[in-house]
Amino acid sequence: MCPIEEHTATGNRATSVETTIGICGAGIGGLVLALRLAKLGFRPIVFEARSKEAALSEGVFLTLASNGMNGLRAVDCHEAVLREGLETRAIELLNARGKRLALIDQSDHSATFGMPAVTIKRGALTAILIEKCQANGILLQFGRRVTKVDSQPHAVMLTFSEGAGLAVDLLVAADGLRSTVRTLVFPDYPLPQFTGLIGTGGIVDTDIPDTDGIMRMTFGEKAFFGYIKTASHPVYWFDSFPADTPDAMRVLEPTALAAHVRRMHVDNPEPNKSILSAVDEIERSYPLFDMPQLAAWSKGRVALLGDAAHAIGPHAGQGASMAIEDAVVLSSCLADTLDFGAAFARYEALRRPRIARVVKLTRQSASRKRKNSRLSLFIRDLLLPLLIPMTVRASRKMFAYRVDLDPLGTKGGTEYVRQNRQDAA
Ligand SMILES: Cc1cc2nc3c(=O)[nH]c(=O)nc-3n(C[C@H](O)[C@H](O)[C@H](O)COP(=O)(O)OP(=O)(O)OC[C@H]3O[C@@H](n4cnc5c(N)ncnc54)[C@H](O)[C@@H]3O)c2cc1C
């Protein structure tokens, strides 16, 4: 591992492999960016507020779509994630009485898009990325919360909650939805807006039938519930339910939160109720936010990435994949020009249209989870089977994108993949 002194700013006006690139946040986006930058010859250094132990243990699980899995190819982590995770071969949507509204088959994703969708514990994904960073000699500093950012003409001066400050040439804010760096650099930007939904979830060992790779989701009368179970893994479950304020669940003890969640799903078909009856405590709830579109994703030597630039709720399962894609595109832009201002502008121009499409899809999915009058539930049950094919078509375009093959969009993105497949056939 390089000593910290080797990582101070060079004062370069142009980007070169000597450029020290500070990354605020060792979440999914920050770690993938560090790996890709190092692969391209840069010197990234990552500052993470949490301890390493907390980073490895916090959060429950997430599903990475094929496009996110292909993004991980660019940093050679896709195979480890595939081994550690659970292939998610279909999504089944049920109504509150357990009647199937739709079955979205994803079993062709591996053959069609090059990677399946994979559900994996957050800690396991973080561990894979951290180990890879360490194997590549990338400096990761845990317990280093960025508290002040001073972007000067020749460097960005950083202050931390503990320890000495540091100068870096460029700074990428990968510090999530409530990004401190964004607030410091863009004090006028709007704050994330609460969507009126709170999510929870967990992993529990309970004896229910396998879903055989199907993520089974129920639109209950009060709340939304999903789970997946295979022979080699326990039950991975999640839910979302309406709440008046983002802090509504914070006051509850873990046992009281579990009881609240059970009440939210009391009308659910089995095995949802059996799964929740095995859940005694829920440690944390996750209020779900939307981020208004931001006017710009960079200023001077600082750029935003992942949730810090464009929070995407969990409803379309694309937030993490978007952070991964951002990281691959931004690193390629930086490697392609000596002018970091041009690289930041190109990154934003490449990413904005795709993010806008994903946000649109996500909002459609979220609105379906908010119906609560009997009439709106009835109408949703009637319309959903008709709307699903449209959503599936739009989602498959998302999945087809190969950021690892075409990060700068010079080969036609999805078209490039289609062409490749025709050539291979
Ligand atoms: C309940 C829930 C379920 C979800 N499920 C899915 C899913 O199934 N699939 C999917 O694709 N997406 C899902 N998402 C969205 C996904 O989690 C995010 O989009 C993704 O984590 C964004 O990655 P990121 O790297 O931008 O930010 P984060 O993963 O949020 O990482 C930010 C990092 O920055 C650190 N940090 C914050 N402030 C500072 C500071 N001042 N100094 C230093 N470090 C700092 C944090 O500790 C954290 O490690 C879900 C989100 C939620 C809330």
C-alpha cells in the first residue's frame, strides 16, 4: 500500500496518471471508481466515514441487474459476485390475495445480456470490492469523514472529522444520497425529497419452499413485500410501506419495528406471514427518497457520482447499477483527455439521458406500490398485467447496455451488443 504522503495533490492543471483523485465514499460507486481508475493507471485514494467493520456489515442485500453485473466486468469483480450471490431468474408479481398478476422471466439474461441478475448481501459485495482494491494497492482510509471541501484553482483541500487534512488534484463525491460534498460544493441545490415510503428487509433462516430463483413480490393492501429463497441460501426478504415522515420508524426499538412490519403484511398470502413471524427484530428502516434533477454534476475540480448525483430509489433495482456505470464512464472520460473539465462535462452528457430513463421507470414502479384504496387496488390489479409488457420492454433496453464494452458511447451502446450477438451467431 502506498504511504499517504505519495498521494497529495500534484497541482496539475491537466489530468495525467500522476493526478491524485480523491474519492469521498467507499460505497459501491466509490469502490468501483477506485478500481477502474487504478486499472487505467491513476492514483485514487478513498475516504470512507464508516469503519471497515461497519462497511462490511451494514445494509441487507441488493439485486444487481445484468447491466450492473456487466459494469463489474470492467473491474474484474463480476465472477466473484456471481459466485457469492444468487442468480435471480424471474420476478413474480402477486396481488394481496396471492393471485399472480405477472411473471417476468429473466432466465435468458445470461445468454442475452452476458450476465444474469444477481441478488447478493451488501456486505459480501462490499467485501469483494474492498479485497480487490487492497489487492491492487489502492489506498482506502476508513473512519475518515470528509467535513470540509475547499476547491482551489490548483487543488482541492479536504478536512476530515479526524486526522490531518489533505490536498488532492480532483475529488469525486461518491458519498451517497445525503452527500456532504454536494451540500458543501453546491449549497443551493435542493435536498432529496421523501417519497412517502419506508423500506426494511432482512435475511432469515426459516423453512419455506424454494422459489427456484424467482423473486416473489406481493402488492399487499397496505404494503409491498418481496422475497427469494434457494436451497443454498436463507430467505432474503424486503418490503416497503407508506409513512408520513422519513423519521417515522426511527423511534421504534428493533422488536417494535418488526411488529409494525408484521402488521403491515397481516393480509398477505403465505409464505409471507411465516417469513415475518420468524423475524423478531429489525435493526434499521430505510426511508426512500427521490432526488430532484440537479443543474450540474461538477464544479471546478469536484464531480458527483452515483446517488450523490441522482438518487434512484430501489423500486426498479437500478441504483447500484447506475453508480457502477457512472464509475466506469467517468474513469474512461478522465483517461481519454488531459482536460478534466472536458472529462467531467463528457461524463455528465453521457450519463444524463440514461439516468433520466431509469428515473422514469423507477417512478412508475414506485407509484404502483402506493395504491391503498380498494378501488385503486382493483384498478391496479386490472391494469398491471397489461402494463407489464411495456415495462419489461423498457427494462430490457436498460439491461442490454454494456458499459464495459462501450463506456464512451462510441460504438452505439445497446446496438453494439445486438450487433455483436449477430456476429457471434
Ligand atoms: C432499502 C434500499 C434497497 C435498495 N435496493 C437496491 C437494489 O436491490 N438494487 C439496486 O441496484 N439498488 C438498490 N438500492 C439503491 C442503492 O443502494 C444505491 O443506489 C447505491 O448504494 C448507490 O451507491 P453509491 O456508491 O452512490 O452510494 P452509497 O452506496 O450510499 O455509498 C456512499 C458511501 O459514502 C460514505 N459517506 C457518506 N458521507 C461521507 C463523508 N462525509 N465522508 C466520507 N464518506 C462518506 C457512506 O458511509 C457510504 O459508504 C436500494 C436502496 C435502498 C435504500
